[in-house]
Amino acid sequence: MWHDVKALNATASGLFALTVLTCIASGVWWVSQRPMFNLRTIRIETISSDEELKHVNHLTLRNNALGRIKGNFFTTNLDAVRQAFESVPWVRRATVRREWPDQLIVALEEHEALGTWGEDGRLLSTKGDVFTANLAEAEEDHALPEFEGPDGSEKEVLSRYDELRKWFAPLQLVPQALSLSSRYAWTVKLNNGMSVALGREQTSTTLKERVDRLVGIYPQLVEHLPNIDTIDMRYQNGLALSAQGLKIPAEGAKPKSLVKKKPDTKHN
């Protein structure tokens, strides 16, 4: 090798190039560590320009995210910063970018609470996300409807809630609680205190047909029974109900019929 001039030149060139690259890398590292590149400003914005942050404030950000940011303008891990901000209560999504020479721009999207989810104090957002936050803050403007269902059914429950609001609108009744059981049977509680068992969906129109049937007969029912507690609509051509003041006729007496019903089997 020592007598091979070409090999010696190639080796020398390689060593020189490696030395130059090392010097450049060392220089870049040295420059990047200068105090002028320390992060001095973290600017918070909203992802959507037409929205404002209602629940996220400087105190919650400082306690949950700002202390977890490490490094300077060049060395900070943007993905780690994003995760830190997304761990803050009420934050649904965050994006992070650098702005020369010493700033990070963090854009946030908040959850918008629609109601509570389950019995452990979690919230359901208007986009079908379940999240944890201060329940008192969510209830500042109005009481929240209650939702529950099996894991993974959140968006299905949200979609059904929107449908039920439209279906009960002709009666000027609004769902205040909606439950989907482990057997996938639906129960809705309305703002007049009445609970309606709708059961499971045999077809795509099952629930709509049951609600339509109730909407059609409801004025007759409340005319005779103004304080209905529960209604079971899981009958094809009839219903069952319980109400305050409802009296059972004496044995042998002919009961007064509010609704003509045909005998049928009950569907869960």
C-alpha cells in the first residue's frame, strides 16, 4: 500500500474530507449551543382562526406542558413538544413549528364538551372523543346530557343522539340521557323525565319506526296520563308504560283502553 501512490492519495483525501466534516459538525454544534438560540418565546395560537380557547390558559399550560420542553431552537424535539401540549386537559390536538431564531409556535384545538360519558367523570366531545377534564368547567353554561355505551361505541352514540333530537322535535322533547347497553339495546331519557326503551335494531329503520309510533300516539297518552315515567316501545304494534296515578282496574272490571293494540311478541 505504501508504494501505491493512488491508494495513498485516496486515503489522504478521505481522511481530509472526514476531518473537514468533523470540523463543520463541531462548528455547527457549537453555534447551535449559543445563548442566542435559547427558546425565549412559545406563542400559543388556535388551529382555527375563528375559534378562541375557552378552557386552556397559561396556568394549565405551565403546569402540564411548558416544564416538559427541553433543548433550544435547534435541538428541541417538536414531536415531544406536541405530545406535551396534547396531554393538557381540554386540548384535542396540537401542532408545533419553529420560528427563527428563538420561538416555537404552538397551535391548539380544544375539545368541545357535549355531555358526560359513563360514571367515571369523563366527557364526550361534539366530535365523538372521550376525554378527561374538569366537569365543573364543562357545566358552566348548562347541564350536560349523559351518555354511556360499550367501549368504541362513542361515535355511534353521538350519531344516534343527533337523530333522536330530530325525531322527538315534533313533541318539543329533547334527549337528556342516552344509553347503549352491552347487548346493544337503546334507552333514551327525555327532558320531561320520561324514559323510553327502544331496544335493539333489527333493521336500519327499527328505532325510527318505534319513535314515530310513539310520536303519533303520545298526545293521546299524556291527555290521560300526564306523569308518565317509562315507556317500552319494544312491541311491534303496542307499548307498555308506567305512570304516576296509573290505577289497575278491579278484578273482573273491563279496563278503559287508551290505545288499541294487537297481541304481539316482545322484541329486545
